[in-house]
Amino acid sequence: MTFIFATAFLVIWARDKSRAENLALSLGWLLLTSGFSISILSPSQWGRAIPAITYAPYALSAIAMSWGVLTRVGAKPPVAAQLWIAFTGFATLMLVQNIGGSIVADLYVTNLACAAIFILTAQLFAQSAGRDLVERYLLVMLILNTAQLFIRPVISVLFDGPILEEAYRESTYYFAFNWIFAFGSVLFGLALIAGSVKDQVAALHHRTSRDALSGLLMRGEFEAQVEHALTRSNGEGITASLVIGDLDHFKQVNDIWGHQVGDGAIASFGKMVSKMIRPSDIAGRIGGEEFCVLVWNADETIAARLAHRLKSSTKTLEISNSALDVRLTASFGVAEQMRGENYRSLFARADKALYAAKQAGRDCVERASEEMSQNDVMRAAHASDKLLLNQDLTPSSERYAG
């Protein structure tokens, strides 16, 4: 069974060699297979040499699996600390092998060393992993695997007492070792397989939901994520703002410099947006040269600052795959979500502010609140004119005569 898992992760890695964690998991299961094989198939007369020989593949298997599990969720594996634990365990094992005739101390040292390695793994995994069903299942399996490394030797000794090396294969510990690891390996392996499958599905979704040129979300996926985020912001009272950007005179870029330069401009602008926004923000390409960013937990003033930074960076943007000195500018419209406002309404206000930026000469940032203020002034002026027209226009000298 452990060899099947080693093969499965090798096949998964072969499909996507950028995911080195799957190769590490394959190596971990292969080391575990070798440790099991030595433990089961070695002659009984080897006695206490069996735990000493199998210690290395078991400890290295734990480190390799730890590396794979933690790398998968973006945590830094504590390899140096784990190697130190493994070395300390091996030195202790060599020491206790010269004491007494019971094999119990050997088993304790091996289990405690592997348990210490997995404790570090479970702790870092809990801090870095997500909270979906697959991640929780994998965390539970890590905790159970660590716990059984502590509990199994204690329970076995309660039933067997001191285990002589010649009676090792007939002991309760050996029976529990085989069965627990048989079932535990399957459950733990399935948890790791589920995590790898989830990663592949997520990678596929990422490829199909991203614009190949800019690297940002395509319009459909962007709008779906923004609508969900705005529903959440309305429910939790979190401020969110929308920034719409449009490359100025982009048709002229294509007409003068060619579509290859235009594609390079889109790609460079998309990379710039990705670098300048936060992980909590959502960015997408919603048109040919039009981009949109939902700025999370930010009012209109903060979002406008982001728009100004994007505007300034656009002027110095280097277009990829082009030796031509092409200079770009961009215009931006910014709007803050009003209480209970949906995406369509928010987008319409930000788009109107973008239109105002275009009308103002381009290469500038306009805010929806300022646009509303100007409209309020115009409406007030119109109301004042109307009031004057309705007033009695008789000269005051005549009005008050007599």
C-alpha cells in the first residue's frame, strides 16, 4: 500500500513537475516502504538491529513528507530542526541499544523522534493551511498520526511489559504497529491525495479564469468574485471601492506600433496592477484595454491614492518584448460603495467618473464623489436660475412707489 502511494505521487509529479512537493511525498512514501520491508522481511535473529536499521528510512520519510505537506501550503519546512531531531534520536538509539535486553527503549526513541518531526509539521500546517474540508481532514490526520506515535508504545508496553528482542515479532506492539500503520497509511495517503487533487483543480480553475495576456481575472470570474465580496461588505459593514482604469489612445498604439506592441502593453500593465494591489484586492481585465480593481477595506480616498500610483507608474511602464520607446498614459475612475449598493450600481458610478477623466483630458483620476458634488452645484445653479425667472421682475423703484 505504501508503495502504491509512492507510485501515485510520482505520477502526479510527472504531470506537473513544477509541484516539487509531490516528488517529496513520493520519496517519503518510498522511504516508508523500505522501512516496512526491512521490518517485516528481515530475519528474526537480527533482533535489536532491526529498529536501528529502520530508524533512518522512518525518520527521513517523516522529514520528506513534512517538506511536501508544508511546501504545498506555502509554509517554510523546518528542515534543519527536523534533521537535528533525527540525528539526536539516532544518537540516543545507539546509546540505549547497549543498555539492557529489552527492545522497548529502542521503540520509544524511534517513535518519539518521528512524533517530534510531525509535531512541528502539524503546528506550521495549522498556521498556514486554509479552512476547507480537505485542509481540515489533512490536519486531523497529521494530529492523529502524531498522537499514535506517542500512545501506541505506551499501550503496547502495558500489555507486553519489557519486550525481549527474540519476542519482538510476537509482541502486541508489533501487531499494533502493522495494523495501525496499515489503516493509518491509507487514511493519511488519501488525505494527501485529496490535497493534491484539490491543488490540480485549483490550478486548472486558475488557468481558465485568468486572462492569458494580462494575468488578471477575466470579466466573468472578476464580476462573480466582486459581487460576492460586495455582498460580504454589505453584511459586515466593510468599506470597499472600485477603480476602473483605461489605457489612453490605445487604438493609436495598435495602429502605429502594431498589435504585438499593444499586447505587450496589456501584459505589462496587468503585471504592474498585480504587483501594486494587496492580496485582499480583486483585479480583472474587463475589456480590451479596460481594467478594474475592487479595493477591499478602503474608502474612496484610499482607492484614489492607488489609482494615482497606477497612473504614475503607467507613464514609466516598460513594454515587454519591445525595443521601441512607447510611452503610455491611463485614466481612472474611482467610486466608493454606498450602503447596500450592488456591483452594477457601483460600476456605473466608477465608469461615469472614468468618463469624466477622459473628458478632462485623460491621464488623470476622477472620483465619483467629486462628480456628484459638481452635479449638486449644477442642480443648485439651475434651481437658482429657475427661482429668479419666477420672481416679480418689476423694478424696485416701481414696486415700492407709494
